[in-house]
Amino acid sequence: MSHDPLDRRGSAGDSPREERFPRGLVIRLFAYLVAGHVVAGFLYLLFLLGGRNQ
């Protein structure tokens, strides 16, 4: 088996799992995106309400 990424030999028998992202990475990425948007929305709300009171 060759370790050269440009060598296409042996790629026909490779499993299709190698082409996908690991499941834990996808879950973590989704959680970070959701949490990031929730924090950004909360900060936006704080600035919106703070600007109204001045």
C-alpha cells in the first residue's frame, strides 16, 4: 500500500467512511455554531435594549 496521496493505486478498495467527516467533529461543529449564534443574538439584544434606554 502506497502512502503517496497522489498515487491512486489501492483507492478502489478503500472504504467510503474515509471521505466523510468524523461524527464527533460534525456534532461539535454544529454545537459550536448553534452556541455561537445564541451568544451573538444575546449580545445583539443587549446592545439593542441598551441603546433604547439612552
